[in-house]
Amino acid sequence: MTRMLIIGPPGSGKGTQAERISERLGVVAISTGDIFRANVKGETPLGVEAKKYMDNGDFVPDSVTNKMVRDRLNESDVENGFLLDGYPRTTAQVDYLDEILADGDEKLDVVLQLTADDEELVHRLLGRAKETGRSDDNEAVIRHRLDLYHEQTEAVVAKYADRGILTKVDGIGPIDEVTNRVMEAIKAAQAA
Ligand code: AMP
């Protein structure tokens, strides 16, 4: 049973690593970005609302995001643990997640932060934009998403560091190498 978070700036490869961790640890990976994108694609009311923010690189409001996460964490496939990718991104979301977990008498085991410098991230994301055509992957929006990460999400990381459950992994390098670092870091954190 593992309950963990993966946090990293846009382009740090957290989605890719989250899938691999999920396979290896047998826990479900839940990406708020993926849930939003699926809703945008399906043109659901949630998707229509989320799209207004996502296209500009802004955070979807907590009133929408928090409820979506609570509902998702109440589904039955989460019983054996979970890996949350992309949530929480603000300290208010940290407080909300604390409440959800406290309601279920649960706690987080590990918070993994993937690190990479901004210029490398911009370079990677501009490359991804060409491949996937994601509407939030143009340079101005990318820089705004990075700014939000520094302004808001680094405070999230600091909170978990204070709690002693943060482990940092260098996200630069070949994907397999980063996965090896990630799995080692999780093992070490769980043994501690
Ligand atoms: P991601 O795939 O994690 O980069 O997320 C893509 C976009 O979805 C973000 O730029 C936000 O617009 C939105 N999003 C994802 N997770 C959250 C969250 N926890 N809070 C607010 N907005 C989010």
C-alpha cells in the first residue's frame, strides 16, 4: 500500500514517471491534468469550465478541482493506494487533501519532487507542443505555467519538506535513468 504524490514543474516528465511508478508499485495513477483534458475532449460541463483556465495556463479554480479530486479518491480502485500527479498545486489544495485523507483515516507515505531548470523545461515543452499540439504548450503560456509553479507550487513542496516526507529527484537525463532514480528514492523513503 502506497499513497504518494508526484510534484514537478510542467515538462519535468511527471506524467511519464507517474505511469511507470504506477505499474511497478501496482497503485493507480491519478493525473488531474489528464482528467481535465478528458473532460475537455468530451465537452462535459466540467471540461467547458476547465478549458477557460487551461488554455491560458492558469489553475482551474479550487471549487472545481477539489471536488473532482475528492470524488476520484472515493472510487474503489484507490483502496490499494494511489499516486496523485498534479495535485495539490497550491497550499489551499494541500489543506483540502489533508481533510480528504483525515476523513478516511489515511496519510501520505511519500511526496516525490522532480526537478529541472526552467530553460530545459521550456525547450522540452516547445518540442512537445510540436508533437502533441497541446493547446497550452506555446511559449507565453509555458512561461506562465512555470511562473505559477514557482509562485504557488514551491510552497506546497516546502510544506511537505517540513513534514519530513519529501524526496527530491533530478528529472534531467534519459527517461529510464530518471525512472531508476525515482524507484530508488521511493524505496529509500519507504524504508526510512
Ligand atoms: P498538467 O497536465 O498537470 O500540466 O495540467 C494541465 C492543466 O490542468 C494545468 O495547467 C491547469 O490548468 C490544470 N490543472 C491540473 N491540475 C490542477 C490543479 N491541481 N489545480 C488547478 N489546475 C490544475
